[in-house]
Amino acid sequence: MPVLSHQGPAAISGLARYESNAFGPDYQDNLFTCLFNLQKVTRQVLSQDGATFKVADSDFVVSDNKDFHPTDVVEDADGSLLIVDTGGWYKLCCPTSQLVEARCSRGHLSRS
């Protein structure tokens, strides 16, 4: 299978397939991907292309806070998406962590 989406220097850390239609039918069966070091969650819309698929990428959640590090995304029972943000505590092997504050920043759990 060919590469569906080139993410460049992204550290992909979480992926979910959206099954609900709470966001509308255009979101059903889309993929949502956490890009840990780029401070965002992206949306991938898949479409069949012969025996394989092609994808259209777009930003879903983007933060300008350098300590926002989304690590996972999961669909809740009501169709909302939960995004896990670990904050800036993980600096081992991650040069983008702790850029804003010298102390460890707290993570968050967000609902979209």
C-alpha cells in the first residue's frame, strides 16, 4: 500500500477512527491523528481510489502553546472527541518539551 499521508517531522502519537455522526455525516469514518511535537490534532478524510485509498489532511485542533503535546485522541460515548495533552513534562528525547516554562507544565484532557 502506498503512503497515504506525509507528516514531515511530526511525532505521531495517537490515532482514532471516528464512528459517530455527532459532528455530521462528513466526519463519520474519518481519522484523527495527534502530532505530539507540532501542537496539533489533524483530520484525515479517506476516499477509495481503486484498490487503495487517498487522503485529504486538514488541521482539527491547533495550539500556539509550545507546551501543548497531544498524545491521544479517543471518541467518547456521546460522539465527542477526547484529546489527551501531556503538557511539557516529557523532555527526554523531545526537544520541543518545556520550551515555555522551566518547570513541568500540567497536561489536560479536552473535549471537542
